[in-house]
Amino acid sequence: MAVALRILDDGAWISVNDHREVSVSELWRFVDPTFCACTLPDMVVENFIEVGVDGRTVEVRVYGQCIACGEKSTTKWLPVGRIVDGEFRDIDRESVLAPTGVTEHQE
């Protein structure tokens, strides 16, 4: 079953099967010692750079700014949802996200 993943509106939205599912301006906490010096960066998502899938997990690389230290950078691949029976299911992005590895990319 094919699922269409796209970045819309100059990086403001992730679209899954032509439905806007994930937007910028969210605050994400994640594990990545290379993003900034903070133990757990709290980043405001400013722009989606890439979208892809790893198995059933929808992942993104985003550009954003840590609200604690001010560092601006691009993340590693972070999970934002899963594809279950051809439909997108959000994951809890209010908890700590752990970087993953994407094996297939679609834009």
C-alpha cells in the first residue's frame, strides 16, 4: 500500500495522503547531543527539511531553535507518527523524541 508523504507550504506542513498532519511552531524535546549543548534540547520547529519512512514510522528532519540556549540547527531524523492500515497516526510529540534512521525517502 503506497502512502504519499510531502512537505507543503515552503516547509510549514507534513502532508500524509494529501492531509496536513504535522505543522511547524510545535515545541519538541529530543535527545541529540550534536544539536546544541543542552542535555535535552527544547526546540521550536521552524521548517521541515525532509520527510521519509522507516518501516511504518514517519520521520522528519527539521530546522529549529532551542528555546533554552538559542542554538539554531537541523535535527537528525525524528519520528512524528506511524502508518497503520494506510492511515497516519500521531505519536506523542510532547514526550521526549529519540532520533531514528530512515531507510526510504519521499518528497
